[in-house]
Amino acid sequence: MTATQHLSSADVQQGEVVAIGSDTYNQVLGFLYREASLLDAISLKEWSALLATDLVYSVPLRQTRPMAQQAASIIRTVQHYHDDYRSIMGRVMRLTGTKSAWAEDPPSRTRRLVTNVQVSTTGVEGELAVVSYLLLTRSRFDSPDLDLISGERRDVLRYVAGELKLARREVILDQAVLGTPNLAIFL
Amino acid sequence: MKQTRNVLADGTSIEDLVKVDTREIQMRALSDHEIYNLEMDRVFGHSWLLLGHESEIPDENDFVVRDMGSDSVIVARGKNGQIHVSLNVCPHRGMKVSTLDAGNTPIHKCIYHGWAFRPNGDFLASPVEKECMHGKMMSKTELGLEQARVTLYGGIIFATWDHEGPSFEEFLGDAKWYFDILFQRSDKGLEVLGPPQRFIVRANWKTAGEQSAADGFHTLTLHRWLGEVGNYAKSGEEGGADLSPEMYGVEVSSPHGHALRCIDLGRKIRKLTGLDPDELSVDQKLEALPPPGVTREMLPQLKRNLSEDQLKVLVSMPPQVGGIFPNVLFAFVYIPQADGSVLGLTLLHAYVPKGPDQLEFVNWILAEKDTPPELKEKMLRQSIQLFGTSGMVEQDDSDTWPHMTVAARGARGRKSTLKYQAIYETSKPAGWPGPGIVNEGFTKDDTQWHWWLHWHELMLANV
């Protein structure tokens, strides 16, 4: 196995709980809703403006492991996504700047349902640790079946010049074998 | 009897699914339940199948659960480091013995009635020894998990249910000379960089299988974006969105359905060195562009493990993509980087059949064991960004195969044919040192056609 270490979002120090309904909480909620609507509307350039330039964006693999080994069910060596700002912008460029990104042309019709939002402060001034649930429905072509992608987002949001930006996202998926033919969409 | 076993329920003979004269395949082969069920015995029951890499289970009692065709198997390391592949079906009442993906255990105990098995599949005991819950009609040696025949090749685990069939070497045949260049070139061999990515594509396994048998044509259109943005687009002395220069090379196929696309490194070496590659020695070319996962410090290993002829192919026209019959794709690719350098990547895929209209895409990302950690990390990151689940190249492939599968269900569509009529009229390049069916020039259909011929041969032979 690879000797390299992988930073997990568990390393993000969670401080004080930010109360549900507080101004800060509402700003986070507003950010998540706006982000979801931009992604669902395929406004990818606008979405990318919400990203911090030191973004780390990852989606670990999952494995079926016994109750006593649940930590081992999250795999952070090989992952489904393991990107930084530059590579995410490369993906956005492929989807928006070419005429042949066939995996999303014609595009999927998606809904990102974001719930169960919990916010806390971190050890870093101006940064918030945000955990939320994601249920993403994906419809392609004329199939009546929706691909479902469910998971938990573990984000770090940061105030940059008064605006929230996404600095870290890790999505802990629920499926060990994904039921969608690719992740040509952002989670 | 033989006759009727080769005729489908509607009277179509399996013989007629393949039109040898005109190089056509009846599309029903991509959707038909009956054909699928026969394939599970005749193709998947008689081929060597990729299950993983031994670096996934480094320690005694380590195991992973994988699939051989439509059957789940336990791949476990037993005593003395030996790797065993056992049918993951309890001989008692048919329960799945291991319900996990991976782990380490000296005993695989069925949760239903408690029958217990060793990593080598041996039946250890049923609970309440004195009551002999498993009865007295069969001895313990008869109650073990069914064993597949296993081989390791460059640490890659292959297994087959065909205990009397060809050895793995015979199965690879002439293609082995080329596969050795990829899998047997370093002292310590390859290792996985983690467990495989897994996802479901609603497509027949053969849509992916035949493409892996070196479909060169699809690069031009399906992967056209590579010529529109990024490092291929700007690299061109050719310029623009024209990927056709990438489609020239040498294609190798074999009567066993294996295929390799050997793609010219000349332009890359010229760009890196500013020199005419024809003027450079093998050593100079290796220095200029070492193969995926190999550093300049590791070059002496290549010289120890490969023949001069193999080195010559490796530095000029290396196998970069292709397939191992029936359902494996390999990629040993050289990816241009923004800074003008080249990063090599090493991947293996298995397209596991999950019914006539579904496959599981299993993607292993590998490097040489001796590849330095920083280079491994780079290979891992870029492999994830280009290949597999979210890979910007392969996401277009996995969105294509379902359409073919649906089309093959149509009343007219199933009678339509896949055509493999672009035939090489060249032969091997002058001085080409390798064996096999070899042709040079612009990509053609021959390698995929040979894949189908072997499929046909197995579908007719194993009755």
C-alpha cells in the first residue's frame, strides 16, 4: 500500500457549536442552498466562484466492514474524487469550455437536497466546520429511474472579504458500489 | 445433443451470431439473457479472470471478496503466504460465507449455521463438534469451499474454474512477450495504491470488453475534448482538436482475444529532448522518458528484467492501452503535463458481469513498488482525475455503453450488427521484434474482431 498520508476531515478541529437559527448559521445555510441551486442549474462558472483557491475536494471509497471496524469502511488512499482548486477548475473547463464533454452533454437533471446542517467553529479564525447530509437525484436521458447518491458532506467554509467560500469538502458516500455510471457531476 | 445446445430458444444458432465473412456480430449478443447465461459457463467458466493484486492482501489471513463472472469468491492469503480463491458459497445451505469486502481472519465462519472454513477453503468444523452437525455422509475434506485454480502474474491475481484448461502462460500466448514489458519489468513488481473504485454501469459487459480489446477509433470522437482543452490541445505541432496523430501506431492481437495498442512515443521524446528520436539510443530514450512509475534511478531494473528487443519496443512503441480477454482493460499511459513534462499512469479495470444489462466497473490504480512516494501520490491523483469513477476521460465511456445495451434490446436493433470491417492491409513494421498478430499504421478493427472470434470459439467449444 502507498506510504503517503492522507489528511482526513476528522482532522478539522471542531470548536463551539454555532446555534441553529443564528446569523452565522443562516449564512451557512444560504451558502449551501445557493451552491446547490447553482450546481443544479449547471451554472458551473458561478459555482466555481464560491471555491477557495486552496480548496481540497475529496470523495473517499467505502467498503463493507464489520461493526467493530467502521473506521476502516472509509478509504482515503484511492478515492472517487481527490482534487484541488486547479483540478476542479480543469473539470469545470472541460464541462463548460468544450463541445464534447459527453458524460454531461446532454446534461443530467439533478437535485441536490441538503439537510441536517450542523455548524461549528474551528480552531481557525473565520473558518467554520459544516456537516450536512446530501441526497442527490440524477436523471439522464429517457430513463424513468433516478440515480441516487447519498452521503454526508464534511465542509470547511471560510469568510473571504466578507463572503463565504468552500475551502474543504469531503463527501462520505453511503454506497460501497456506486449506482451511477460516473461522477461527472459535483457532489 | 451438441447441436441443440448451440441453438438459442428462438432457433438462432450461436454459430450465426458471428458473420465471419463480413465481420459482423448480431447485436442481440449485447442484451440476450440466454446468451448471457451461456457466457457465464462457457466464457467466464473457462477464462483466467482478474481478481486483484497480491499487495491488497499482504499478510497471512488477509482477504478480499471479489467476483469471478457471476460468482462471489474469497481471495485470501493462507499459510506460507499462498493465495487461495474459494467460491463464497457455503456448501451447507448456500449462504454467502463472507459478507464483507475485505479484512483479516484465520477463520471464515458462515453466520447462518456456523460452518467454518480456513483461508485456503478447508472445512474446519461445524459448531458443537460432538454432535457432528454436518452429518457423517461426507468427510470434512469433501465439505470445503470450492477452489479455483490460481496464478500470480507480476503479483496480479488471476483465477479460473477450468482446472484442466490452458495454463496462464498458454492463455496469454504470444501476447505474454508484450505483457511482460508492462508487468514484469521491475525487480519488485507493481502494487496497488489502494482498494479499487467500484461502480455500476447499466450496460452489457461486452460493450466494455470489446472496447478494451484496443478500440482505437473512439479516441477521435468520444474523447474529442482532449484535443479541445488541456495539455494535448496545446502540445501540438499538429495543434487544434485533431487527435488523429495519437491513432497511429502498432496493434497487437492474439487468438486468445488479448489486444495491445502500441503508441509511438517519438513525438513526446522529440518534444522533451529537442532531438530526433531515430538518432537516440535505447538508453537515451529511457533517460528522456522513463515508463510509468519508473524513475531514472530505477532504469537498471528494466535492463535486468527485459530483453533488448523488449526494451526497444518499450522506448519507441510501448503498449499503452488494451485488454486481457475477456473483461480486463490495462492502461500504461503517458500523460502530457502543463509544465511540458510527462506523467505515466498505470491502471487495471475489470468489467464484472452483473446480468445481461449491467456491469460493475472495478478500477485498480497501481504503481511500481519502488516508485518513490511523491511520484505515487502524483500518479494516484491524476489517475483519479482522468480515469475511473470521476475520471474526465472514462466518464464519457461509461455513459456510452448503456445506450448500446438498450439498442440491442430493440426488435430491429437486436438484429442489427456490430461491424468490424476496417481491416489492416499492412503487417508488422520492418524490424519489429515481437511475436503475435502485428500490424502498423492507423488504428483498425482487427484486434477487436479477434476478441469476438475468441468469444465465439468459447461459446461454441465448451458444450
